[in-house]
Amino acid sequence: MQLGSTIIVAFVVAWVIQYAMTFLQMRRYNQRLKKMKKMGPTAVGMSGSMYKRRAYGVLVFDDQEKIIHAEQFSGWTVFAGLKPVNELVGLTLTQVKDESVELPISKKIRSAFINAVDQVEHARKKAAEAAAQAQIDTQPDENSSGVNVEN
């Protein structure tokens, strides 16, 4: 019974250490992301799945949709962190999505950056739809004559 208790305690201690290290990794990631958001509009994309190693791509771009900073996040351990991807700096968001443009990054990382560009496009489409809906809501109704009739 002593050996079983020791094994259970060892697993609990390992789990607590893993949780603490993951928490520290998340804090480092969020702090770095906060600094990047101060540079300009930021988009984060992900590729991979729960069963395959995930990769994240972070893009910072300007008003002309040129990338001013890019970082990737991938790795097997809690010691992985964001690393700059200088090859994307100066490209436009559409060039990142264009498969004919050769980039010296892996397919998984490129997929994460493409996902980030998709997030930007989706957000812009949603904002345009909201603006159009707001404009429709502020226009007077064609059926109403503007005269109030009380019975």
C-alpha cells in the first residue's frame, strides 16, 4: 500500500508542477501579446489540433495591411514561447494567403498565419455588416408618413 500512495502523490505533484508551468507560460504569452497590440492592429491564428502539435501565428499590421511584426508560437514543452518571424515583415496580408508566394516557414506555421488573416477579414466583414445595419436602422420607415394619428 505504501508504494501505491507514493505513486499517487508523485502524480499529483507532477500535475501541480505542470499546471504552474502552464500558468507561467500563459502569462508570458499574454504579456508579449499585450506589447504587440501596442504596435498596431493584431491578429492571432492557430493551426493543428488537440492530437497534433498546435502552432500559433501573431501578425501586427498597419493601415495599408502591411505586416510590421510577426511572431510564431509552437513547441512541445511549457518552455516554448513567441519567436519573431522576420520573413513576413513588409508583406501584405493578401501575400500571406497567396499560395504562389514562397515563404521560408513550415506549412503548419503558414497555416496559422493564414488563419490570422482570415480572422482579420472576418472581423472587417462583420464590422461592415454592423455599419450597414446601423445605417438601415437610422433611416425612416417608408411606410410611415411621419403623422401620428390618435383614436
